Amino acid sequence: MSRLGLWRGSAGPFKAAADDRPAGDGGPIEQAFFGHEGPVIHKWHHYLPVYDRHFAPWRGRQVRLLEIGVFKGGSLALWSGYFAPGSTIIGIDIDPACASLDVTPARVMIGSQDDPAFLAKVVETFGGAIDIVIDDGSHQARHMRRSFDLLFPFVADGGLYVVEDLHCAYWKQFGGGFRRATFIAKAKQVLDDMHHWYHPHGRAPAHAGVAAMHCYDSIIVFDKGREERPINSKRGGA
Ligand SMILES: C[S@@+](CC[C@H](N)C(=O)[O-])C[C@H]1O[C@@H](n2cnc3c(N)ncnc32)[C@H](O)[C@@H]1O
């Protein structure tokens, strides 16, 4: 496979070989993934330690989790096993076939991740606030941007918004391309907006409350938090 082939977005050279090892140190999500025998889950191995790191404070707690992209329901099974019983776990997918999957105790709702009326219904099903959103849907640049704008305002304080498969931002078939208007470019806007205190360009309302952005290869975790005007002072001295 030439490097040009890689740049065009062929998944082939990235396929794990039978003897490839887990990327992390075997945290509970990594263990659950490699031990999973239920419906198919598709995850890049280096995401698993990222999940282990950021989801750890939520482990054993009841969460309100939304995953965009159900596929065969495998990842919903993974989350249902990780978070406490009684969690509200909902997957959304545009494929009507996902409606007939048995993902109990999770649920599936059918619709598109860029449809504001549908997403409003989803948010309502959660009672108006969500703790963790995972975007593993179409990976189309415009869908990812839109979902973020429509859903991030409903992430609860202390919650997370996770966007996966950002390598697609460089691949044409996903509306991507180097330095184009992809989710990678949006992430830079969010970073600018986080610093709105220090420049005159304002901030998109949907970007309010980004407390931190954790950027890894192909995955960004946004922390939601209450915003406070930054202040500083000098202490000490003779
Ligand atoms: C990568 S798969 C999800 C994989 C699953 N989360 C897992 O880890 O096994 C992507 C899914 O997104 C769905 N999808 C594609 N376009 C969508 C859209 N506009 N809105 C919601 N889901 C979409 C596809 O039907 C597909 O099932």
C-alpha cells in the first residue's frame, strides 16, 4: 500500500493482525473489548485506553449516555456492562434495521445525527441532559459539526462529548481534506472560543462550557464545565 493509498483513506493497512497487542495497559474497557463475544463492536485499539482514562470517574455510576452510531449494537453492550445498572444508554442510528436489534438494557432510536427535530426528541428522552455523548456515526464532516452544535449544549456540567474517527476528516469520501472545514477545523474554532475572553471575536453559543479538550490520534474528548471569568493575582513577596 503506497502512502498515497493511506492518504486516500484505505482502512486496509490499519487492520490489526492476530498477534497485535492491546494499545493500553489493560484497563477495564480494553479488557471488555478484547473479551467481548456478543454482537460486533468496531473500535480502533488506541481509543480503548482513552475511554479507560476519561470514563473511569463514571465507572459504577448511573450515567445518561448517548452513542451516535449503533451498527450491530456491540458498543452499546460494552457501555451497558461498564456503567451501573439503571443507566440510561441510548444509541441512535439512521439505519432502520438497528431498531430490531436487542440491545437491552440500552435502547435504540432511529434518525439522523444532523436532524435537529430528531435530536431534540432524543434529548427529551434523556430528560433534557446527557452525561456522555459519543459520536461514532456517519463520520461525515458536516454531520459531526452539526451534531456537536445541537447536542453539546445539553451535555451536563462535568459531562463529556467524545468524537471518534477524526482521521476521516482527511478523507474525501467523508467530506474531508487537509485543512478543510472538517471537525478538526471546528475543534480549532472551539479552542479559539474557549479563549474568547482574550480576543474580540466572540464565541459560538454552542461552544459555551468547553472546560477542556483532550486531543488524541483520531479522538477528541471535550469536558463540559461551568464557565467562570478567569482572574489572576500575585501572592507572596517580601
Ligand atoms: C462505525 S458504525 C458504529 C459502530 C458502533 N458504535 C461500534 O462501536 O460498534 C457507524 C454507524 O453510524 C450509522 N450512521 C450513518 N449515518 C448516520 C447518520 N446520519 N445518523 C446516525 N447514524 C448514522 C451507520 O448506519 C452505522 O451503523
